[in-house]
Amino acid sequence: MVEIQHRIRRLVARAGETFTVGGNPRKALIGIVPPSVAARYAPQASVDAATRPILLFVVPDDDSTVATDTLVFDGRSLAVLKIVRRTFRGSLACKFILAH
């Protein structure tokens, strides 16, 4: 594991909020993103069709969420809009999950 992965894992473990996928609890840094930001990562047509708000989940590199999963956060079921792998110096650092 490279240092950036270790730092992101520690940050998410310390400051992340809990959500569930298939009944399994996971942690992420979670925020609301405007459609203009979501359109950087997902096709504009998908963003336009998405219900609001669109949430961004920043998860560690080892998170196993896939595009067909349903996330449960704060009592709401959310469909995955897009999963974006973020790299740093050639290594996977974290993943962004856009959900609505």
C-alpha cells in the first residue's frame, strides 16, 4: 500500500460517515455536489435524469461497491450514477461514487 492510500483510509475511518451496501456497513466522506460538478464525472444525460440531490461518496481504494449496487444512507436508498477511480502517481488512491 502506498502512502496516499494509507492516508485516505485513515481519514475515511476517522471522519467518514457510515452507509450500507447490501446490508454491509461502509464508511465514506459524503457531500452534496451540484449538477455541474457531477457532469465532470458522469454523462450529462445521466446527471439531468438523476433525482436531486446528487451525493458524492469518497471511499478508500479497497471499497468493493459496483455500479449496480444500491447504497443506503440516512434512511434513503440511492442508485449509483457513476464510480470514478482516482489515481495518484499511477496508483489507485480512492474512488468517487456519485449516487442519487
